[in-house]
Amino acid sequence: MSYIKEVLKEIEGRNGEQAEFKQAATEVLESLEGVINEHPEYRTNAILERIVEPDRQIMFRVPWIDDKGVAHVNRGFRVQFNNAIGPYKGGLRLHPSVNLSIIKFLGFEQIFKNSLTGLPIGGGKGGSDFDPKGKSDREIFEFCRSFMTELYRHLGADIDVPAGDIGTGAREIGYMYGTYKKITNSYEGVLTGKSLQYGGSLARTEATGYGLVYLTEEMLKAKGQSFNGKKVVISGSGNVAIYAAEKAMNLGAKVVTMSDSTGWILDEAGIDLAAIKEIKEVKRGRLSEYKSYRPKSEYHTSGRVWQVPCDIALPCATQNELNGDDAATLVKNKVTAVGEGANMPSTPDAMELFVSKGVLFAPAKAANAGGVATSALEMSQNSQRLSWTFEKVDSKLHDIMKNIYHNMAAAAEQYGHKDNFIIGANIAGFKKVADAMVAQGIQ
Ligand code: GLU
């Protein structure tokens, strides 16, 4: 049995019930054949066995009291996956679906994504099954304070630096930062995605969405294409979706859809982003309100954005939101490029179809790396006790995304899979971490 198959079997035996984690691990390991054959030291150093096993996984009780005085208990997680190339780094997801499998898949992806940025950050992820939807500010504060009252002991600016993810934005990061500071009496860059007044970085809010479009544009450019004049379908309406739409529009594209957990909008004239920002960022409302801003738009609670014919699709909502049938519809409607803004939004059969049909496909760990890359730039600014201009951060982000594209394209070609950026991103991300692990000995 090959080394990769052996380790996949071991993963199945040990993590049988963790579907999302197994999906992410299988995709990465199956990409690595060329590089594993070339580097026998990876086997002798048990690199694969070690890279699929987190350094540690922390699970804890998060009790909090709601506005009616009723006590609740959620479960908190932090998976510190790998710190071979830098402190653990990755977001905190607050969503009722959160469980160990989801946090492990996200933490595993983060190892390779963070490596691809070229910056010194390891992989980690955390969160809770707490549902922030419909909660008051005071309830959010209660939860965040309780969550950080346990988590703080595992963090540090050179140890583990969490950030936002689904359900965690500037408000939650602020409450958690305040709690960390209160308990430790230490003012350090222990979280990223902070507000600007207390150490946040300009362009961090925009970074994941902008980065997604920068990388996708670079991928299109290599084939003599661009966003200009293209019709773009986007899912999601959170931070990633909003700023992906903004940058795509800046580059001359027309964005016609967005979605949230209850429905999706189609605006053939092009989405009114100011309206979306007001609904989502100011009112924390639902997309069903969009029709009152744009009476000619459509609001749907059934079907999917992927049925709308488009040139470019940008899934920016959540994992496994685009399946094989959706991919077949997109291909039938002649989609030319797909860039993943969310983490693992395409199912394995969807990815396979895109690649086999010659659709340009930018996988999440490359395409959405702009967020965490800019978090690393926030860490640098905090260490220097300086704040860089928007232009400086944005131009570094742009360069990072271009580099990621060229590194993954080069790795794909070097190992005989030209234009398969799934394999290219996995190899390029893996190699740096694997070499660092070899250098540091079997730990
Ligand atoms: N949650 C984001 C991601 O999936 C950002 C993580 C960070 O900034 O640390 O990469």
C-alpha cells in the first residue's frame, strides 16, 4: 500500500465520524503523490501522520446568561493544528453547526493556506456552537467574555492568534480583546480583525474579498481574460461576499446575486452594494429587505444562485454549498472561472467536474488566503507599534495574491498537473510546512 493510502486508512480508523475533516484531509493527501515520491524523508519523518494530527485540541464549557436571566451552556473549541512555520493562526467560527469535525477541517486547511501566504503563520481554528443570530449586544458580550475567560490561557501574540470567521466580526473581536486584556493585563496583538482605534489594520475588513478577486483576476489574466464586462454570481452576503463584489465591480464586472441563510437575491441590473452594506453591516438584517431598495430585483427562498447563467462564480458562504449538480449547471451555462471565497465551498465531485471540463478553478486555500495574510500584516504592525496606510496594506495584499497564484501554478506544472490549481495549491502549501517539520525533528 502506498504511504498516502496507509495514512488515509489511519485517518479513517481514528476519525471515522468526522466527515468534513476527512474530506479536507483526503483532498490534500491525494494531491501529494509526486512530492512524496520525490522526498523519501517525508516518510521517514512521519510527516503525513504528524500533519493530520493536531498539536492539541481544546474543548471547553461556555456558560452565559441571556437577557431574561436564563443560563445557557455552549461548547467552545480551539484546535492548535501545526506551528512549524509560525504561531497558530486562524479564525473563530460562531455558528450552531460548529463541532470538532468542522473546526478540525478548518484548522487543517489553515495550515496550508497560511503557508501559501509566504508569511510566518501556523494553522489553527476555533469557535463555538453558539448562534449569534437574534442575540442582543449584551448577550453577545456575555458569551464572548465567557468564551475568552477560558481561551485566554491558550493564547499569546507569539503562541496563538485567533481572528474572525463566520459569526465573529469586529464587535465580537472587541469584546474578546477587552476580556483578554482585563485578565492578563497585557496589551498585545493576540487577536486580529481588531477595530482601527486599538490596533486593527486598514484593509483587513476588505482583505478576504479583495484578495479573492485579485487572485482570480491573475488566474484569468494568464489566459488572456479579466473581470471586465463579465457577469458574476456570488453566494453569501457576509464580509467575504460583500468585498469580493466590491472589487469585482471596480474591475468592471456585473455582480447579479447574493444569498443568506434564508434566501437569495437576483438583480440583473447589478447588485446595489450600498443597499447590501446597509442591510448587512448596519442593520444586521435579512436579504429579503433588498426588494424595498430595488423593486425590480427578485428574492427567492428556493433554488440556488448557481442556476443563474454567469461567466464567473464566487462561492463565499460556507463549506459544501456548491455540489456536483450545481457544478453541472454552471458548466452547462458556460462558466469560465470559479474562485472559492468560503472555506471548502465546493464538494469533491463539483471540484472534479470543474477541473475535468477545463473551468479555471481557484481553490479556497489559495483564493481566500488574503484575509489571513492581512491578519499577519496586522500582527506585524502591532509588533512594530505602527499603522500602515490603506494603500500600503492593499498593495502588499495584491502582491501576496499574485505570488500565491504563480506559486500554485508553478507547482501544478512542475508535478505534471498543469492548470490543476487544487493540486498546485496543496503541494505548494504542504512543502514549506513539511520541510520545516523535517528540519525541526520528530516532535
Ligand atoms: N477566518 C479567516 C480564514 O478562514 C481568517 C483567519 C485569520 O485572519 O486569522 O482564513
